Amino acid sequence: MVLVSTHSIDLAAPVNWANPLNIGLEAWWLVMPGNCKGGVWVDITKHGHDGVLTNMNPASDWVGTNRPGGWGAIEFDRTDDAIVIPAPPAPGSIDMQGWKGLTVTAWVNWTAAGTAEHCVFSNWTAGGAPARVLFRLEPDPDIMELFLTCTGGGPSLTVSDLIIPRDTWTHLALIYDTSNGLRALMNGELSTNTAAALGTLQTTISETLHIGNTPHTTSDDYGGELDDVRVWSRGLSPDEVRQLYFDSMGG
């Protein structure tokens, strides 16, 4: 795979920690030169949250891409593919317990095959315990579904006003904070659908974190390509997400 991009990232120091957008950035998985290391998707923040390709073929699942500003992507087969990050308290895990905010962003290019959901990002526990974080796409009518578990309950959001195009690169964002609740954006556009804040994140059970499916089931397997998945321990503002969307296209 030849990686070519118009991206403005400095390959020697990909995270600009002086940029206010990166305050609270916990993990960033980006397909870029030197970062597609066989069976591992390296976290370029250097926080060590590297993801292991599971049920995947490193020889074929790192692919080229026509994503604006992108070098490449990782392809999921809608069967059992996943990128797995260890469960807390293991080294490399992401412990979200007590976070007052959360942002998850990703570029998606989904096939929408079948009728079951396509999971982008989740640490839903094995055995079907309540979702801690669940970020997925639902075919027909092609919308986002977002779930969290917080100290005051489980805010959930069905984003019915943003229709996610199939077979097209699209930037999606989940943002949550204890002041503004749970919100979503697509290509910088803020959904009118929201869910009220219900306290800080509650993740007392140790869960692996999956990109591309949920830990407890294969019915939500993602089909298509993903790239540029990021996690913050704060809720970005809609304006920050719009700036991120613009920047990630090489603007």
C-alpha cells in the first residue's frame, strides 16, 4: 500500500500539543506512514493505547483511500473484524471512569450491508451488560445511535436528522459533557437531537475497547473503511469539531 496524502500533519511529531484542540486528547488512531505496523494500529499520541487487529489480515486490511486529506484506511469485513484496546487496568487501556466529558470522532466510509447496526466504537461488556460507550450506525434510515452509562443513568441518542451517506467518506462526532449532555455532528453539522446530561461517565467494570464491533456480540460488526479515530476526555464544542473536520481534510 502506497500512502499519499495532502494532510498537514508533521510525520515526525504528528500531535501538536500546543494546539488547543488537543487538550484532553487521550488516543488517536490514524493510518499514516510508519503507523501501520503489521497487526497493530499505533496510538500516535504516544499514550500507548495501541489497538490489535483481531480476526483481520494486515496484508490486505490496510488499504489506500480517497478520503479527503487521508493517507489510507483500515477495512472491516462486516463479519468479526475488530481493533481491540486492552481493558483497564492493563497497560495501554483507556479508563474513562469519572470523566466529566467525552468526545469520539471518526471518518467512516460504510457499506451499510445487511440490516444490523455497524459499530464504530464501543466498550459494551461481554454478556450484554449495559453499554458504557456505544457509537454505532443503523442502516435504513442510515443514522447514528449513541449510548453512554453515567452516574445518573444512561443517556442515549438517536440522531434522526442527520442521514449518513453510504459509500462516501463522512466525518462523525459524539460529544458529551455534564453541562450540555449528549450531542452529535456529521461533517461539522450539529444535530438538533440531544440527550440530557446524567453525570460523569460510569465504567467501573473492566472492558476491552473495540473499534469496528462491540466486545459482547458480532451482530454489530462494521462493514467498510474507517480512519482517523480520536478520543478526548472532555466534550469538545461544536465549533472545535468543525475546526477538526476542516483540519483533518488537510485544510
